[in-house]
Amino acid sequence: MTDAADDLLPPSVDPKRKALGIRRVSARNEGSTRSVMMVRDHVVITDEKESNTGPTPLEMTLSSLCGCEGVIINRCAEAMKFDYSAVDIEADGEVDQRGSRGVQGVRPYFNWVKMRIRIHTNETDDRLDRLRRNVEYRCPVMNLFTSADVKLDVTWEKVAPC
């Protein structure tokens, strides 16, 4: 049995040299539930379900989790020479809306998130498990959820390549 730390991929950057980056988003809200953000050259809109001009901010948070997993899966797969043709990711999260409406003692963010990751590959189960461990170690958004004490239930499934 290998030590979990021994199973981690080596860093893809010099670990002794900081690689700091700044991410910038600007937003405008005109007295409604709708906000329009600029992210580099991209317009992103969030809104609530009632007016429905964009996903809710919490839906965007789940979208960020899915997108981040996709990026980190790709980076780890490249480092491992792990062959896959696609990955399908779904995420559901439970939130008690009382929290964002001011009820004390009720957290205003997710209680739990369930993710289903379906990766299209013929790789072995052992290699898939190593990929999973490395993705979970490296994914910034997943680690934010973990640090916020959101219960994560992540299921990885291997399916035939497309």
C-alpha cells in the first residue's frame, strides 16, 4: 500500500517560488436582485429565480465547482498521461434559504453538495483513483467548499469513451 502523499503528482511549478495571481471581477447592481459582472472580456449575469435573467449566485458557485473540477481533471490527466475523451459533471447542493434571510444560527450557504463525475475512459480503476485523489487535493473551489465545512459527497464513475 502506498502512502497517500506518495501518490500525489509532483507540482507543475517550482514549489519554492511564489506564483501569485490576482483575479478581478467588477459588478453593477441597479437596485434589484440582478447583478452584471465583467470578468476580463466576459459578461456574467446573476439573478434570482423569480426574475430569472441569469443563474443565482449559489448556482454560479456550483458552476464554478464543476468548471474547476474540469480544469484540474485535465491538468492532472495530462501530467499522468491519463487518457480520457470527456468528463460529465453534475452538482446538487442543499441550502436553507432562512440563512440568507437573516435567521440566526442558519448558515447562508450550502449544507451539502453532491457531485457526480462521469469520466469517459478505458484507464484502470487504480489510475482513475489516483486521478481522483490528485484532483481533490488540487481543486481550489473544492477546497474552498471543504474549508467552509460543506459536506461533499463526490462519486466518480468510469464510462466508455465517446
